[in-house]
Amino acid sequence: MVEVLAKIAALIPTYDNDKQNYLDMTIESLRRQEGVDLEIIVASSCVYPPKVPEGVKLLNYPRENSAGLNVNLASKTTDAEFIILGNDDLIFAKQSVWWMWQMSKDNDIILNSLSNCDLGLMFHATFAVKNEHGDVLQLGKNMRMDQIKGFEESLMNLDARYPAPLAFEASYLCTYATMIRKDTWDKLGGYDVDGLEVYGIDTDLCWRAKELNVKSYTTCNSFVFHFGGVTTYATPNEVRLEQMRKFGVKWPQAHATLG
């Protein structure tokens, strides 16, 4: 009997035309995913519309929109059963999306891929990758395009999964490569961009989900290479501090939980 594949939508916000090459890499790695019915949606607030391949949905939003708002808006354009909350500076290893779906299809959870760079939150992948010439790349945090030159195919074709499903519960996630059921996302109302705008929206999402008994996990069966902050739009420090203050008002227990 052939397994019926669930429809999955990857929502990729982008803001910086100068980082088109990072977006290209993200899209290419998603287009290579096997065993899933995957829709790719780019939600842009770039000055000029970014270039996307045929078959990729491009949504152009106002420049002043936050990435979280654009993801919320983009999620309303798909009838997918699952969505991936993504970034525009990723390389998805082969079958990463399939593995996330396998672990999510019978469970109402929020699931993150293992990565080399999750902004210091939970788990880090520090293994080495070989390319076709036998050269070795040691994974690290906040790497850039020039540092992985010659290893692009190796990272896209990487099969780093564990032999059995393996996941670790997390109190919160950095949602750069995260799968959630669309109906759960809708029930939560997406990101709280009215109260929080940018900083803390992913932690807030996980904590609100936990109140509905939807827990957060990181899985070692799915690997996503994350450049880490390379395409993040620079936010003035005073704005960042104000947004962190708003998060603290909404979640007064945050200091004890986050440290």
C-alpha cells in the first residue's frame, strides 16, 4: 500500500536583496527534498522582489513588515496540513523534511531540526563533513558562504539521521527550521506580532502551545545547516531592548526559565 503524503508548506521570510545567494541555497535544498509533497513560499519584504525558481510561490509584503508578520500572512495562503517555519539562510539535508513529518504525523508537537547553529538555545551539531575530494569541513556556529565553499553539495546530500527516531524535549525553540501542524498553528493564532514583533516570538509560540499540551522537541533525525543571522535585518539596540521588555511583561517567569 502506497503511503499518502501530507502536504507541507515551507514558509521562508526574507528581507535583504544583498543576500540572494543564501536564499537561493535555502530554496535549492528544499526543492531536493524527497518523499514529501512540499510547497515553498517565500514571504519577502525586500526592497526589490527576490528571484525565485518556477514553482516557488513569491509573496511581496511592505518593507515595514516584520518577518513574523510575513510568516503569519503567508500561512494564510496555503492549505497544507503541516508548515515549516523557516529562515532564508539554511541548507536542508536530504530527507530532513521527510523525517520531521514522520515524527510529527502522529503527534501534535512542535519539532525542530538539529543544527550547527540554533543561537545558543539547545542542541548543536559539531560533526565534520567530507566533500567529494576528501576535504573536511568542521561545522561551527555562524558560518558564512565562503567558509563552506566546495561543501554545498555535501551538506545538501548529508544523511545524518539516527538509525531510530530520536528527539529531545525542549522548553522553547528558535524556529528557523521548525514543523508544526497547520491546525495547531491556526489555533495559536501564529506568532504574536502585535505584542512582541520580533524578539521572543518563537519562545512565546512554544510556551503558548505548551498551555494546549503541545510540547516542543528537537530531533537528531533531521539536520539543517544554519548559517546563523547572516540575513537578519539589523535592529537598533533600543528597539531590541524594548521588545525584550515586552516579552518580560507578557512572561514574567521568563527570567527564571531563560536565565
